[in-house]
Amino acid sequence: MADWSMLPDDVLGEIALRLSCIKEFIYFSAVCHSWHHAHGMVKELWTFGMPWLLLAETTEDNPNHYRKLFCPINKICYQIKLPETFGARCWGSSCGWVVTFDLNLEFHLLNPLTKARITLPPQPTMPQYDVFDGNDSHWMRQYYVDKAHVVIDAERDSDDDWIVIASHGCFDGYIAYVRPGDQAWTPLVNSEINKGDTVRARAHDVVQWGSQLLIMFYEGTLGYCDMSALRDSQPAMIMEYLPAPLEILEELRLGLYRIYLVESFGDLLMVLRYKEEVHDPNDPTEWDYTVCYRTVGFEVYKLNFGAKTWEEVDDLGDVAIFVGNNSSMSVHASATYNCKCNCVYFTDDEWQFWGEPTLFGGHDIGLYDMENSVIEKVYDGDDVHSSFCAPLWFMPKKI
């Protein structure tokens, strides 16, 4: 019988890096001395493979503020004590951090696994705060921020060189950012986009593209800003790169929709999410306030930089995309167990409807199979509903 403990360290390291589950990775280190040594050599290189779900908070019979993290790789929920997230809206990222915004109007970066936490400047330091001053903290938490994104300044090559970008949710078009050490949020000026129309200038998604920050606006206009302009924490101008592709978005804008930007292994993707209103079966003129809306499909387009046109993509190949209350991200499905290729994984992000007396968000969650145009479940539990923070994707990292 072969003695696996005698395998060379580099071979053992390659085996360890191919494990897709954190439990297996930890077990690997406990097999024997040589495996433990190989584990130590590669543990900083190992990744979790695909995003996890941070599920909605549960306050009933939960005095210690435990919250579930769902790992889609092994389909197991882990309960972690996360009082810092209770009562807060949260947005996930691809770099381990979750942005939280609570009823004290304070922002933080939180790593749900390591509990590392960084205080960000509070909401009253954001541009144009005084326009909405006077609304209570529940209103501010619910409506002031549409989405928060975390990007890493690639040219600095350090996880400590993060930038948090927040797009306002009040249909006013404001975007602001903050860097480590800042005492206040700094505006990204987008007056050149959509000619000052603040509704159309509202940002839907933000993605880092090399040394550029790309912003997808409400009506499909693509803007850009050089990342170097953000290093001095001074106001920076967003310029237009591409006008809205009206021929693509014409049908989309007739109903509920979302537009996402995804950097996917050298391609820039625009992901369109189609939603439909759900009406009361007993009164078709009224919404069904237990559901209200649901996702019915996705379309994906790739930017041809040479021609400056969006080209439809029918097959994502080995790629899986993750969108919702998070920085949009993509992974190679074949590198991770239980990850489906050619699919869009999504969570509920139609926050404008949440908070009504009979309506909670969280129900609109699943994966869309691009090949078969069908929607499948990704999580069967009932702890997804929330009036302010539905489940979200985040990529776990040991920051």
C-alpha cells in the first residue's frame, strides 16, 4: 500500500488547493505531520471557490445574535455569532468584506468569518446628506443607499487598499466613496452623465476594470473614472464611455428590472434581470403583497471594446455569475464542487418594496440556467425574509 505521507510537499500542496470545502481543507491539515506542513505552505493561496449566502437575521429565540451562513458547496449552514449585522442593511463583496449600515447611521466593513471590523465615516458625512436630513433612522437605513461596493486598488496590490463606493437609493444620482483613514465620504461627480437628469444618473452597479472604475447607470449609460483620481480622497469626475444601448434596453424598461456589471475573466459583461409583478389571484388589479414581484429571466451581453457595442452572450461556458445585494462577481464552475456552470445565481435586491406592513424581501432568490431558461432553488430554508436585509452573496476570505 502506498504511503501518502511520503508525497512531496508540492504535490500535497496541489491536492490541498483543489479541495473546495473549508471543512475538507481543515481535515487535510490534521491527517499527519507532512500533510499539516503542506497545508501551512498553501493556506494563504486556498480560496473558498464560490460565494456563500449570508442569510437574513432571526430575532426570535436568538438572544446571542447568531446568523446563518449557507455554503452552497456542501449545502450546509454554519451558525456564527454576528451581532454587528443585526438591524443593519448589508452588501456582500468578492474580497471577503460585508458592508453594514445600521440604525445609528454608521457604516462598517465586516469579515463574517474572522470578525475583523473597520469603522467607516458615518452617513451624515456623505454628500447631500442635508437634503434628506429629518427623516428617521429607519427611513435612512432603508432608502438612502441603494448599494455599496468594495473594490481593491489593483495597482497598490494590497488588501488594505480597499475603496468602498456607495450609490444613493433616493433617485438622486449621488455616488460617494471612502478610503482607509478618511473621515468623510467624497463625491464622485457625474453631472456629465445623462445631462443632469438625477433619476437616470442613479448608479445600478460598479465594477473595477484594471485601473478604471466603471459605473452602469439607471438607463444603461456606462461611465468611467480613473482609479488614480480616488487616491487623494478628492472629488472625482465620472465621464461617459458608452451611451445607453436603447435597442437592447427598450423591452427591459417596460417593467421591473436591474442591470449589473460583471468583470468575468477578461470580459466585461452587462447582465439584465427581468422581473414581473405578481398580482392578487382574486383581484388582478392589486399586487399580491405576500410576493409582489419575482425574477423571470436574464440576458447577458459582452462589451466589444473595439466596436464599442454590446454583443449578446447565449452561453457562459464554464462561468457562473452572482448578482444581488452584493458586488457582482463570477467564478469558474469547474473549479468548485456543486457550482453550476452557465448560470446566474441571484438574490432579492428589490428593496424599494420592503418595509410594507405585509411584505418582506428575500423570496426572490435562486439560479437561472442560461441553457434551459429555467429558475432553480439554491436554498430551501425559510430564514430568507427580511424587511431591510435579505440574503446576499459574499466571497469568504481569511483577511
